[in-house]
Amino acid sequence: MTEAQIKLKRTESLLLELIPEALGSLNDNRLHKLDIIDIKCSRGRSDAKVYIDPASFSEQEKSEFLKLLKKARPILETFCMKEQGWFRSPKFTFEFDEQLKKAQKIEELFKKISKD
């Protein structure tokens, strides 16, 4: 693992701790119940995708959460900058992680195939 990759992983793990803390500091209680699953930073650490656990939210709730997070993005970025003393923070984009659902569907298909 190169030094750049180590720095990238370190930034991702820091953000994985900071973002839930930042969400908890917001006045909107709806955002407090969101679980951050993973964060993937771009190579230059200028952008970061924040993956959220879809849990049992409906599509309407998901879109509402994404709108709220889009509005709260500058506040979250500022929180992370101040907390770590960074000159700038990665620009966050939020999306719900649907990989678990896809994996479950694939497993169900394999079970159907094995039964036939």
C-alpha cells in the first residue's frame, strides 16, 4: 500500500467518525437516525461519497433525506474542517447504499436456480 493510499484510507476513517458526530450536532432530529455505512474519497480527497444505510426507509423518505443532507452539506463540511484543522474539506455527496439489497436478490436467484 502506497503512502497516498494510506492517507486516503486515513481520511475516509476520520470522516466515518466525524460525519455521524456532525449529523448529531444538527438541530434536525430526523438526520440523527441515519447510519453512515461507508465513505469513499476520490483520489485527491477533494470529493467524498457518503453511503447511508437504507434500513427500512421508503423511496419518498429517502428522497427527503437526500434533500435535507444536500442542504446540510456545507455545515457538515465546515464541522469536519474545524474539527480536524483542515484547510479544506472534501465535497460530500450522499447516497443510499443499495448493495445489500442487490446481494440478497442475487442470492435468492441462486437459490431458485439450485432448486430447479
